Amino acid sequence: MPMLPCPDCTSERTVKNGHIHTGKQRYLCRNCGRQFVEDPTNKVIDTATRELIDRLLLERISMAGIARAVQVSEQWLQDYVTCKAAQMPTQATVRPKKRGPLTVQCDELWSFVDHKGNKQWVWLALDAETREIIGVHVGDRSAQSAERLWDTLPKVYRQCAVIYTDAWEAYQKVLPRHRHRVVSKASGKTSYIERFNNTLRQRVSRFVRRSLAFSKSLRNHIGLLWNLFTTTTHHYLSSTT
């Protein structure tokens, strides 16, 4: 049986190359490398499916797993996630606070993009009373990144808060000495932020230490991090108080 000609270069040097997510036969052109199917159709992804995908993105499921479960192509899903990540706000929404005693816990979370040599540290600041995430920065583990985290905190926290951190030296170079407290994990003074870091790893597969699911794009890495913050953070934290 003759193979289908390539729709790009019209070459007949084509071979079967597996199936797409719907089970339809896929072909590969050995001349130009194009992959194609016979009589392709554009599948319209309805609103209900998109809403389901939005919920699944908040669970510890890989992109390939979501594509299989929802029966969409991995390429469509990747394009959808890329668009969604680009639209995410990158500023924490914090309830207004009056000047007065405030307590902040800070910590940094290791992650990577594309390969483990490209480390991306997630710096987080949390209000110990309300459990709100009040500051976020993604970068290296230098004092410059600690300063970027400090800059993301609302003004009232930078003016009034006592900040608890571990002994990482970058904090000591940036945070005000008279309000910075260096503590050990055993003290319990950073327990809320450490617990949130654990929750983050449990909820988003690309932040799991040992996982085949990881980000290939820094923009998507940051965008899906903010997707969790804007969608579930305050609801989750309020249920643990």
C-alpha cells in the first residue's frame, strides 16, 4: 500500500510514525521531517475542558498526564499553558495592614529549568499571622536575589516587620539588622514558610525534587508558580490556621 505524500514537500518517502492522542495514524516524511495525519481536523476545545485543565494544573500531574486524561494533544496543551503563564500577574495580592507589630518568615526553595545545572531559587516571604504570601522572587541564591525579594514586600512590612530566616548569609546582607532574626528550624519560627514550601512541592509536579516533570521555559516556570498563588494559596492557608 503506497504511503501518503508529504503535504509540505510532496515527497512519497513517508512512513508510519505511531498515532496521535485520538488514535489516528501519524506519518513522518523522511525527506523534510514533517509529521502529519491524513485528513487533519481542527478540534475545538470547549470551555468545560479548559476549566478542567485549569484545575488539573493545580495538582501534581505532569503535562503529558493531563493531555492523556483530557484527550488533547501535548502541543495544544503546551501552547495553552504558555499563553496562560504569560497572562499571570506577578505581584502578590495582600490585604492592607496598619502600621504596627508584624511578623514575616522567609525561605528559599530550590528548583530548576530545562536541566539541573540551571538552578532557579524561589524566594518567598510569608506573613506569620495571616499566612499570606507577601513577597516572591525567582532567581539565583545571591544577595541580589534576597534584595529583590525584600523589594517585593509591601511598604508596611519593610517598615515594621520582624523577619525570621535561616542562617543563609544573603539575608544578613540585605535585611535590616535591628529587625532580622536568624533562627534554626528547631525553633519553629520559620515553620509556616517551610510547610508552605512542602505544600508547593506536593501540588506542582515541576517543583518535586525527583520527578520527570520539569519546566523547559523560565516564563512558564514562574507563570505556573503564580497560578498556584493566585488561585489556591489563601484558600489553602486559611484552612490550616
